[in-house]
Amino acid sequence: MPNAIHFGAGSIGRGFIGPLLVDSGYHVTFADVNEALIDSINSHDHYTVHILSQTSSTTEVTDFSGIISTSEDLLNEFHQTDLITTSVGAQILPKIAPTIAKGLKRLYRERPQALVDIVACENGVGASEILRKEVARHLNQDATPEETKFLERNVGFANCSVDRIVPPLNPSQWADGDGNAEDHNLDVGVEDFYEWVVDQDALKSDHHIHGMKLAKDLLAYVERKLFTLNTAHATISYLGYLKGYKTVNEAIEDPQIYNIAKGALQESGAALLRKHTIFSEAEHMKYISTIMDQRLRNPNVQDQITRVCRCPKRKLSRDDRLVGPAMMDYEYGTGKPMNLVKAIAAALWYDNTDDEDARDIQGIVQDKGVEEAFRQVSGLQKGEQKADELVADVVSAYGVLRSELGIELPN
């Protein structure tokens, strides 16, 4: 039986990547810092993934175990592992890199001819490459020449695109009639749609994983997902927050929000199709329609707006879901992305006091103005013509957005 280590035992790990690996014959070892969660994993022999579609269904997941990700016990798992996956959040990858470096050294000592692949299943571009650099940095601090060669020759770091909405849900809703919620505390709810695309050229082995699509043009899939699903999610949520909605599927029913989000995806799509010619226009328009009219309107997926809006600094960065496609429109000459500009302006208005990023951005706006706040979080520097055009358009949109949405200005 093949074995996989999956860093991150949260909803994505248990509801998306883990089940695909188990269904493909793997034993999955979930590694996480949450001791209570790991104890729960080791006290259950199965859990249920609930498919949140119009015709709800379930699937049982078995053949898994859990280990604290900072423990010595985890290193003992590396000698029998040929696949390592993650769903910890891109910002956490540097924190797990030292453990992976130690584990790979252990693997080399016990199986010097072994091949192992590492796939970071995170939102964003090039997550596995980021992890590779961090692992190499830690490994090379005291590595022998042979260990360094092993990392280069036998370990694959394959970038990927992951696409599945996994909303936070209370497992008690699936409790039996006797109210025994503890039996369900590992259960996860997921939408029925998913896509996992992996860079086939970076893999060292053939893993034959059900649901994993191998592709040579991975960047196209990564940007298509990030600049379509994530763009729509963010646009609807930041606008929805301003208008007082609580969930994404509530906000998308507002015609004004729907039209801005749909327009943002058409603007993003124009640049994506110019850059990535592997997608046809008809194919991409169907992809947009599936997201806007099915996935984000799914009444069974109650995704909280504040969850989607969190960490606005990252979501307003140069290459992420809002600024990234807007800049592509300027760079490819596909027209002014005025709906994306409104989405960016809405994100700059996001003033949730429970969100540290939002508090920081609002502080910069108050002290130095909207333009400086946007330049700081996006990384767009003065003097670059296309960046300056976007900044000017965002500042202009920021000033009129609330009145356009029919929202009173704050005191």
C-alpha cells in the first residue's frame, strides 16, 4: 500500500486531498499542530465527507492516521512515504519546511534510491516552488553532498492548482438522532465540484491518483482558477460586506453585486484568453457561468463573507486575485477593467475591526490616503505607466463606490 503524508488536517485536507488519496489506495497520515484534532483523528476509524449539492450525498473516508507535525514520530514516517501534500496555507509553508528537510534526510539514510513527490495544495502561484526553496535552505545548512544530490535528483516539487469550496460547518448538524455529535467531529462538507491539476513534468513518479489531472501548462490552470473563482469570491464578498450581507450566496443574489462580479470575470477572462491560448472562449465562458450561476449560488454552501474577505493585504497584492487580473488587462490591452477596479476599491473599504490586515489598511488610509494605502499593499510602484493607470482608476472608484452602491459614507 502506498503511503502519503498530508500536512494540514483541516477541512481542505480532510475534505478534498485526503479523500482522493485514500480513494486511490493510499494510507494518509495527517500531520498537524492541533493536538486535539490529531487525537480525534486517531480515535476514529472513519469520517464522512458530505457533498453539498442539490442532491446531497456522502462518502466515507477510512485508512488514515494522525501525527503531531512537530513530533519526532513524524520523521519516522518519511522512510515509507512516496508522496507529501500540504493544505496549511501558503504563509505556513516556511514553518513546515524544517520538518520536511529533516524527514528527507531520514528517507535518504534508509532508502537512498527512493523517489518522493511533494505537492503544496495551496491557493496562489508556485506554492510548491516556494516550499522547495525553503526545504533546500534548511537541508543545505548541514547537508552532505549526497543529501543535496538526493534532494535535486529524487525529490519532485510539483506546483498545482486546487479548486474546491469547503465552507466551515459545525459537525453537530450531522449528529445522530441521539445527539452524539462527537462521532461526527471529523466530518466535512464540500461542494460537489472540484479540480486538482498538477504539473506533470515536475513529478518523479506516476501516482495514479483518482481526481488528479496532470498538465504541462500548469500556470494557465493556476491563473484561470485564481483569476476567476477567487476573483469572483473576493469581489462578491467585499461588495457584500459593504452592503451588509453575511454569506456569499446571499450577496450574489443582489443584482448590482452580481453584475459587477460577472463583469470582473469577463474582464479577467479577456486577458487570460490572450495570455493562455490553451482555453477557448466558449470553454472559458462556460467556466465563468458554472462559477457564477451554480457554484457560488449553491444554497447548501453557506460561506461566510468575513471568512472570504480575511487577510485583505494578501488578496490585494500584485499577483493575487484582484490586482493580478486587473494588471493583466492593462498589460494585454484588453480595455480598462472597471469592474475589477470597483472590487479593489471595495477591498480598500473593508473595515472589519476583527481583521488585523483590515485595521492596518484603514490606518494607512487615514494617515496617508487611499493611493498610498493601495500602493503599499499591492506593491505597485510609481513610475510604471500601467500600474499608475490602475492606481489612478482605483483611487477614483474608491471615492464614488459607496454612493454608487447606495451606501451612506461613514461619519
